[in-house]
Amino acid sequence: MDTICQGMQTWGAWVEDSMALGATLRRVRKNQRMTLVQVSEQTNLSISFLSDIERGKANPSLESLKKLAPVYGFKVEELERELERERDSADKFYPPGFTDFLSQFDDVDEGMQQLLLEIENHSASRPQSKEDWIQLYYSVKTILRQ
């Protein structure tokens, strides 16, 4: 079995975390001082699709990853390892106050965490402290009637 096929066995486990995948790809691209235009030209993937991947709005197919890997300078398996490292240190990418909020509210499920982070990402006035996150959390719970 070739190395790409071996990567497919674990693909489902890590592609679900599209925000971490996008953050990884963005970091690597910026470290290589490449623009989305340059990546698009080399992969024949649209700039908007590449941007959506980096922002966690789209999950690339295995075919798209095969196109991206040589441009970013690694194999699909290496991307998987890098993504695992990102997951292991995910709290360093949390916005200010979010980790403190989670430590106080340890029963907040993964879905609610993702929803809060998504709201924060699109908000004009972003939470900056644990108290801001608590207020947002209770507001969302009220809206969702939980």
C-alpha cells in the first residue's frame, strides 16, 4: 500500500478538526512566506477554497491534500503528525480568557466550545477575559434554552 493510502486509514479521525488543520496549513504557508495566490497557482485550487480551509470553513479532500502536500513541503502523513502536535498544544491557540473559562466550567462539551469560539471569531466585540467568556456562555445557553 502506498503512503497516501496509509494516511487514509486515519484521515477521518483528524480531518474533523478542520480548524486545527487550517491553522496548521496557514502557519506552514506563512513560515514559507507564500501567499494564497502562490499556493493557488501551484495547486490549481481556488484562493477562496484555500482560504476556507485555513479558516476551518472547508475540509479538503484527500485529492486536495495530495496537491497541497508537495507545495507545503511534506507528505500527507507528516501533515497528520503536525496536526496531532497542534491538537496536543491547542490551548496556546485559544483566545484570551478562554482557557481560564474552561478551567472553571469543565463540563462545557466540545460542541459548545466550538460554538463559543465560532461566535468569538465573528464577533465585533470579542471576549477578552474569563468573565467575558462566562457572559457569552450564559447568553448562548439562554438563546439555546439549555
